[in-house]
Amino acid sequence: RVPIDVKATKYADRITSVVPRNAYASVTVEDLGEQQFSIEAEIVGDVSDGYSVGDIDIENNVVMVSGPESIVSTIDRAVVAVSVKGITRDIRTDAPIVFYDRNGKIVDTSDLELSMKETSVQVSIWANKEVPVYYGYSGKPAEGYAATGAVSGSITSVIITGTSSALKKVENISVPSKAVSISAAEGNKTVDVDLANYLPSDVVFADPEFDSVSKVTVTVEPLVSKNVEVPVS
């Protein structure tokens, strides 16, 4: 409780007394809360067909928040949203920082002090490229069986993305023979192969949710004998 002192600033010599209706004001005071948050980038919208979102760089990726502990403690994350709708080239923009609680609701920061209210974000836009997938196999089937040489995968091509210089170097995705073994096989051999393990380090799949596991089948058949008559002529 804080006492209220009332004084007249005009005609004070004519006023004999001033009595406030409320003699005290109740003020709620709580501990000061301070916390530092890493800023996340949230991509809004879809780029133009044939392109994907590449590297995202936040110039200042940490924000300090201070204020009433009851408010600061509700903050779960700090986010900057960047729209890439219809974009075909790299963009740089200043985006406001929005704070969310654990339920995904926006936190009112009007009573908080922020080290900064917005930050600069650069988003790289990469072109997509479709390349074929080639499979190899190794090993020797069981006695009495042989591989026909036919090998197929459920995924025959993939769409990758990366910088233009990185894409120029990739003409196909090649699964090495050691990844598919037909040793002791007594029939067709099918193996699950994750193509993500064979991507060059500087490219990724254009679709982040792409299921890159391919079912690779090598045809193995029994050996058969056949007598062929050879004419003397």
C-alpha cells in the first residue's frame, strides 16, 4: 500500500483542506524476470514451382526479455515469420519478433522490455533438379541359382535442391553395390535402401517430408540345363 498525498497547485491559498477519497493505492509488485531466447524462423507460403527454401540466416538470432516474472515465464519461444509466396530468388527482410507460450498463443509484450523488436532475415531460394537413381548389387546367390542382372527400385528418380553450383555436379544418385547383397539368395532378393545416405553433402531432397526409402529388388532365378544340338554344318 502506498499513501496518497494530495496537494492543490492552483488557488492553494483559498483551500483549507483536501481529503482524498482513498488514502492509499494498492500496487502489485513482483520479481523481475529476465530470459534469453533463440529466435526461430517460420516460413510462410510456398515458393514458385521448381524452387525450394534453402539456407535461412537470422542476423541477430538472440533476444533478451525482461519484465514481470509472471509474464516472462509464460514465453516458450521467439519467432520471426517470413513470407516466401511466389518467390524465385533470395530475399532479405526485417521481420518483427513474436513471442508464443506453450499453447501456441501470442504473448502480450506491452509490459516487457525487449533488447530488440525485429531482426533481419535472409532466405536462400534454391532451384530444384530431378535426377535418376541407379542401383548396384553384390554377392553370390546360393548354389544352383544365378542373378539375371535385372535390378529395380521402387524409386527411379528423385527431386533434389541446393545451390546452383552444387546441382551442376549431380547427374544421378548412385547406390553402391555393397548396399544390396544377394549372397546365398534362393530367389529374388528385396532390400530397403535409404537414398538419403547417398546424397552429396551439399544437396537435399526438395520435399523435406519425402520418404527416401526405396525397395530394391534383384532378380535371382534357378540355374537350368539345356542340351543344344549343333549341326555339323
